[in-house]
Amino acid sequence: MQNQEEIYQKITSVLEDLFEIDPQQVSLESHLYTDLDIDSIDAVDLVVELKKITGKKIKPDDFKSVRTVQDVVDAVVKLLNDG
């Protein structure tokens, strides 16, 4: 089981790889849409990548309330723990 710090590091890596976001710009408080310029299409790409990482089917409802990097970490932790 990955801990929150490992999940955060993985998400930061994904943001860098997929969207060329400087890891220095990413914090748990970073807002995906306003701080990191992730749009709805990018969010879909992020969900697809998280599905690959977790091996779990991600329901869109699980990510409707996701706004910050911390929200993404929390959603991934919940996915991993529900399995």
C-alpha cells in the first residue's frame, strides 16, 4: 500500500509528464484549474493515468469534487483502500 507521500510524488510526476508542469509549482494546496491550468480535457487524461496507476476503475462521480492536488491524493487513497 502506498502512503500519501508516495501518492503525492506519483501525482506530481504524472502532472509533469502529461502536462509539463514544473514539480516546483505543485503543492498539496495547488488548485488544478487555476494554479496548474488543467482544463476538463486534461482532467480526463489525468483520470485515465490514475486508472493505470491504481488498476482501479475510476467513477466520474469520485472526481467531481476534486479541485486541489490534495483532493486527488485523497481520491487515490480512497480508491486503493476500497479495493
